Amino acid sequence: MPAATVSRVIAVPRAQVWAALSDIANARRWNASWSRIEITSKQTHGVGTAFRAHTEDGETYDFVVTVWIAPECISFSPVRGEAEDYLITLESHTFQLHALNDEETRIELTAKASARGIRGRFIAMFFWPGYQKQGLNAALDSVETLFELGEAESHAETTPVTD
């Protein structure tokens, strides 16, 4: 299974980073390609939370939270239709949060995919990780910008850390 991982240390306590990432309804703040998030399940936090991400160009993508270990790890996977037949298919995005001290957090973001056929495996080995890392780094840029602008800190004060 091909994977791409990027990481970054930011000068923000882990609990504040968790509050921003676990606020699924506002995930567009750290994913610039999503213009709107719609929660499609009854629950809004934890494993099983389902959501639909809308893009500016009218595309929609459905996801479900598959791992939720507060305040350490959150993972979500796309929900697929039966007829999808791609050479490379995204399987999951996972944020791991590592507290380095009281004021710094290392965020590790990993994308995993599956590949179909020889051509898909070739692309997955040699091209997909580099391409995917661009998007992962853009997401970490957005997370970091949240805290530089102070948006996430004010939101974190009102969002409890839940498991």
C-alpha cells in the first residue's frame, strides 16, 4: 500500500491542535480545497462521524472518521461507490499529534492509497507520493496558518477535548 507522510513542528499545545482538527464541521479551515463541510451522520465527533466535503467547483466527497484517539490521532477515509475503478485509490488520511513539550506539537499527516494493476502500482511507487506530499504540506500550511492568525486559539477555548 503506497503511503506519503509529511510532518511539521508548530509552537502550539497539542490540545489546541486537536481542538482544531477534531472540529469536523470546520475542517475547511485546514483544507483549502474544501469550501463547505456537511455533517451527514447524527454524531459530530468520534469514530463513525460521516461528512461530505464540498469544493468550489461543485464536486462533493464523502468521508467517515475511522480512528479517533483524543488528543493523539484522527483518521478519515473516503466512502466509495460500487462502480469506482481507479488505478490509485485514496484509502485514508491520518493526523498523528505528538506533544514535544507544553508549547510544541509535531503534526504528522499520512495519506495511504491502494493501487490496481501493474500500471497503478508503478504510478503509486514513483509518482503518487511526491504528488500527494504537495497536498499534505498544503494542509499543514493551513493548520499552521490557523494558529498564526489566532483563529484556532479562540475556537479551542470553546471546544472541549473529547474521546
